[in-house]
Amino acid sequence: MIKLLGILLPFALLFAQEKNFLLPDQQNLFVHFLAQELKSASHRIVVLTPRFNHADLKKALLHGARKGSAVTLIVQDLKGDPLSLVQYERIDLLFYNARKLEGSTVIIDEHLACTLPLAIEQERFSNHASLVRCSDEHDAIISLHSALQPLIKRSIPYLK
């Protein structure tokens, strides 16, 4: 039995788990899943979205920041939740205006990355049909984070 585990371990590592959520049908399931992951973050959360207005995910971000995670929130529209988050320690608000953002990306530590084709807004989650993909594949997360580095560097800090 132990020999069999040694053989299966590389396959388990190669085939990371991917979770897909169809919004609005699985909206509550996705929000709960993402909120739990945000709350359990250990050192870094990166959120890239055109607009951020979601009460449950805002609370989860604040909980993650209170636990010690550094939160980087990159938005194009500063109205609503982003401005209320900037007052908290360990939350960096960046403004990106070089090009129009179409979708959102959430990276939690090096263990989860979620991509959404829309902004993180409660109303959009309820009214627009879309597929959200979350993956825990380590190499893909590292690749996605490094691909976002030029965009992060072009973003302007809200508070200088």
C-alpha cells in the first residue's frame, strides 16, 4: 500500500484541482468559497478588478488583512468599497488606468488563483451569466502572478 502511495503522489501533484463556478446559479457557493480562502490567507492577496463592490468579500479581505496578509487591491473605479478599504493597515489600494480592464483576477498566497470575466460586484454576480475558474496549480499561479507584474508596476498608489 505504501509503495502505491509513492507512485500516485507525483500524479496528484501534477493534476492540480480546478473548481469552476457558473454565476449566477452558483453565486453563493463561489462567494462562500472565495471568502473562506481570503480569510485563511497567510501572507499575500492580490485582487485585480475594474470595480470592487461586494460586502461579503470586503469583510473577508479585511479579515485576511487582520490576520497578517498583505492585500493589494488594483481597481479602475475608486467609488464604493475600495475607498473604504484604504484606511486599513496592510491594504494597498492601486489605481490602474492605462487600459480598460475587462475581467478580474484574485491570487491568494501561492495556493489559489481565480479568474472572472467580470468585475467583483454583487450586482454583476447576480445579473450576468459567467464562468469563474479557480485553480490551485502552483506553477500556473506563479506564472499568472509574474504576468501581472508589469500591470502592477504601472498602477498608481492611491495614497502616495
